[in-house]
Amino acid sequence: MLSLQEATQLDFAGEGWLAGMDVAAPVVGIWLDGSSGTADGGRNAMSSSSAETDTCIMAPAADVALADEEEAERRLRRRMSNRESARRSRARKLRRAEELQVALQALRDEKRAMAAKLDAVVRRVLAARLDTAPLQAEACALRRRLDEAHSCAAVLVEMSQLLGSGH
């Protein structure tokens, strides 16, 4: 009997009793639950199981290895993609935070400018009130004098009517 190493080194497609025949690659079982193994080792494709997921599909070992390698590459690409996506997300968050800081500073500057304008307006209003206070007092005094003058004029008109009608 040949050892495994000797068997793998044989050239079955060359000269000999298998000349001209296609030789199949070793067969590996792939179970529907995602695990795999050779038909005679690990999990046995011929064994019965109570679980419905133990159904086995037989595939050449090279195809299984290729599928495993492709799956590993897919996982690696996905992991790299996720990392890049996370990096972009962090960069977006940083940009947004910086934009918000700039907007916050602009609002603070605007608030400071508006407070300064309000302070200036309040000072002008107080100055105007101080300037108009003596004028308002003078206007009030002139109204009183005018009212007194009207009262005196009314008395004089009444007296002149009394004196003029008495002749």
C-alpha cells in the first residue's frame, strides 16, 4: 500500500494503468451548518444525525479551499471597509464638531456686538432723557402760565362786559 505522500506524488495522468483517464480531486464534505471536513474524518457525511442541518454536500477539496480562501479575503476586505468607514465617520464627526465650534464662536461674537449696540442705545436714551428733562419742565411751567393768562383774560373780558353794559 502507498503512503499518502507517495500517492500525492504519483502521476496518474501519465503512463500506467490510469493513462488517459481524468482523476478527480479529493472530495470534501460541506455541511449546511457551514462546517466542512473530509468524508472519512471529522464529520462523516454518511453518519445520520437528528439535526436537519447535518445535510452534507460533497465538493472537491480544491473548491473548498478556494471557497475558504475567498471567504477569508471577503472577510478581510469587509473588515478593511468597515475600518475605513469608521475612519470616515470619525473624520465627519470631527469636521462637524469644528463647524459647530466656529458657529458657536460666531454666535458669541454676534451676541457681544449686539450687547454693545444695546448698551450704546440705552446710553443715548438716558442722555436724551437728561437733555429733555429741563425742556419738559419748562414746557410744563409755560403751560401753567398760559392757563393763568387765559384765566386772567377771561376775568378781564367778563369785567369789561359788566362795565360796558352798565352805562
